[in-house]
Amino acid sequence: MTNDRRPRVAMLVANDVRLDSRVQKAAYSAAEAGYDVLLLGYEPSRKGRPSQPAFIGAAQVVRTGLHNKWQIAQWPLKDGGAPSLRVLPFRALSFASSLDYKMRRRIVQRIKEPGTGDGSVKHRAKELLWKAYFRDGDWRRTARHLLWLEASWAALIEEFEPDIIHAHDMHTPGIAVRVAERLGKQGKKRPKVLYDAHEFVAGVSMPEQRRLAYVGLEGEYVREADAVITVSPLLAQWLQERYHLAETPGVVANAPMLHVPGEEHEDVAPEDAPSLRRACGLADGVPLLVYSGAVSPMRGIATMVEGLPELPDVHMAVVRGADTEFTRALEKQAEELGVRDRLHLVGYVAPHLVPQYLASADIGVIPILHTPNHEVALITKYYEYMHAKLPIVVSDVQAMADFTRDLGNGEVFTAGDAHEYAQAVAKVLADRPGYAARYTDDLLAANSWEGQAEALSAVYARLLGRSPEPRTGVRAFGETDAPSA
């Protein structure tokens, strides 16, 4: 590694990247800020060689499966230069991780299965050891695929010689820490590790043993990271308290881009621009509420339907993907309440068009029910509503309710209470311009991805003690097969 090369960031995420807007934006912005970026993703169907590199702006994207005989590493060594290509032999599971797992197995093999002992204090102690050390929270047993994923990524990361390993979400902090330590033991400079906590792991809905495994993994490695960032101030506070962190994690929210490079639409005629109101077939002046995003019972959309009888002449739109049993249940609920003609199920548009699409509505609604993750989240749709300049009616989940009360951009109602929901909607409709006036240019800029990217760059600079020269020119945002000029 030479002193004059750009600093390098290896980003890790255990999905295929294509639907992860936060990861895409982080990779793009880091590359624009002057870092060489290698983004490693996981594609379950991929076997054998990793994918040929793709690019998000100037950031390189490579996807692997769990079992690769060969590793391909390709990245620009300098701006304007031809990419170098290396084919590297498969690296086995890290010795340290494999040995640690074997040692645990030997310990457990000396312990009788719970429920088969004599009830003695000694046996109860063994049962407790089994439960606490192996059965519950042991990701090496119940999420062992992460070791295989490390095997697929390790050679690529080590050859890239990153200055920072940015570990996205709950699956990757252990991989980042172990690879960083291994590089340090090889006599190379140990990269800094940044753990990016996308959600409150203990509150994730998944099978119990898997959830406990990820809680255990996070607890084992979060303090080994050189810095931690997350998606909301409340989650940052919870992480610090739960793991006794020396400092509160930084916040980088998953906000929309104000301007998507390469996706300018200034020349689009008004009648051709995406419009939710037009998709619903509604005239101007008809009150329109919108819920946009994933649909499930815990999202609280049924509360919106239940509240329609108390809101004469008000229509609601649900922007969703494919219809499901749940969306059909919403339609049946609306039919039984006599409001089916005021419920509109409409399709998605491209992510960069969402705020523009939603802007013809009157209110953005977030009616989610209480779960641990919902309490701490400032979800993407909140920021999309903001950038559409929609007043927001949100249930009393803590982070978003507090945010809404502080901004004065909407009203809060008790989750699941249709009557209180209808009252909140009526109050906002009575003074919609007053609520929307809270969206100043400065507020929207601070709550855009551009503003969040500055916060992320500041974390990188603090870790490395320096900042690179930003790249010049404008590169399109969106995945391509060739590096952007």
C-alpha cells in the first residue's frame, strides 16, 4: 500500500445489494467522496466464481455465494487506469473461527443433554452452561453460514487491503473484525472496522434461535468495532446502554437523495410525471391519504381502513408490491365497512421517483403497531413523506412520534385506535398548509441522503485521520456493468 493511493473501504452486506437502498447510497457516496470502494454482497443462487464486478457510480460491487473455489478481485487502482484482475485460490474457513467452534463442541460434548441428568447441583450447572453458552445466542451453531460467507469474502477483502471495513447490518460485524485482525497479524496495517447497525437486533421478527444467534453475535463484536453508527438517535441510545459502549453511536439515517445523479427529470411534461392521485383516478381537491411500503398486519394498515367510515369523502391509497392474502383481507375489510370505493391499491414506482409520486396526496400515514424495532425506527417512508412535503400522521411508536412532535409536521395517535387515528387525520386536513410549512429547505437538506452522506464521511475521516480528495465529474447513481467515467 502506497501513501498516495486513495483510502479504501470494503463494504460487507449479506444480501444481493439490489434492493438495499441504504447500502447502495453508502457505497455510491463513499466513492464520490474520494474512497476506492469494494462492496461485497451475497447472492444465494451463485455457485463457483463470484460475479463479474458491477458498479454503482465509481464503487465496485461483487457478489458471492457461500462456497467458492475461486475468488475474483477486480478494482481500479487509480482513476482512469485499467482495472486489474486477479484470480485467487479459495481460502478455507478462518483457522481462529474454526478452532473456536471445535473447542465449543468439545465442551458441549462433555455435557449431557438437558433433561437427562440426576437433578444435582452439578448437573443443573451443566444445563445452565449448555443453555447460556451454546444453545442460546451461539451464532457459530445456529448461524454457521456466516463462517462460510466469511470464507467466500476473506480473500477478496485481504487482497483489496482496505483501510476501513464497513460492516452493514447484523450479519457482518464478526466477519469484519476477524478479517481485520487477520490482516494485522499478517504484518499489514489493520483496517478500522465500522459497524453499521441497521436495526434493533433483539427486536427483529425471526425464529427464536436465529434471533438469539444474531443478538449474541452483535454482543460479541460490537465493542470490537472502532466505531458504530446506526439509523436513529433512539436506537443509538439503546445500543450504547445495552452494550455499555464508550460513546453513543453516530446516526446516519436512510433518507432519500434530494437529487439522483443521472436521473434528472426536468424535461418531463407534468402529465407524464408520476402521480399517485392520477393512479387512483381522483380529481384535485379529493382528500387523499397514503401508506407506502411493505404491507403486513403489524404495519397497522387495517387501522386506516377501520377509520375511513369516520372520514367522509376521504380516500386512502396503499402503495404496495404484489397483492397478498393480507391485501385481499384489507379489501374485504373495506367492503364490509362500506368504504371499498375509497380504498385504492396501487403499484410501486422507481425509488428515486417516490417523493414526486406521493406529492399529490394530502397526508402520509405511518400506522405501525408496537414492536421493539418499530419503537426505535425512523423508517425510509418517513423521509419520503417529508420530501414529498406531506404532513404525517403516525402512531405513537417512540422515535417517530417524538420526531413528529418536535417538528410539528403532523399528529400522533395511539397505535391501533381507529377513532383516535380518524381524529388526528381530521385535525391535519383542517390545517394542512400549516403542517406542511414546517418543511423548510434547510430541514429537508439536513434530512436528505446528501446530508447523511456528509455525516458518514465525517466518521470515515475520524477513523483514518484524513479525508481524500473527492472525485470530480458526475456519475450516475444506479448499478451498471462498467465503471462510471
